[in-house]
Amino acid sequence: MKTYTMESAVANFDELMEDAQKGRTIYIIGSDGREYELILKHMPVNKPRKPGSARGKIKMSADFDAPLPEFEPYME
């Protein structure tokens, strides 16, 4: 565990990132006195999208293209 001020964290950002990648927890003290924690978070790998996978899940009404009554004054 290492603690940095905001200014030293900005100056040593590459070192902080390396430490976080090694699993170390980094604490940064902000200028307002709050303590922030920098941790490594593993993001899930997205599966490749499959074209057409939403087919049949979205329905449009038959009057989808019909003019809206609220816009009648603008359509004259």
C-alpha cells in the first residue's frame, strides 16, 4: 500500500499504474483531503456481436409513419 498526494500522483502516474497492475492498492489524497483508492479492475471480454441477433425483438406499430397531431400547425 502506497499513499500519494494528488500532485505526486500526477508526477508519478506511470509508477502508480505499474504498481496497480502488480495488484498493489494505491491511495491518493486529494487537495480537498479526501482519500481515493486506485485499484486494478479486470474488465470482462466482450463476445463478438452477431448481426441480426435482435431480429423479431422490436415491433413498430402500423401507424409509425403517420403524422403526429402535435405537429399539425407546422405541417400547413
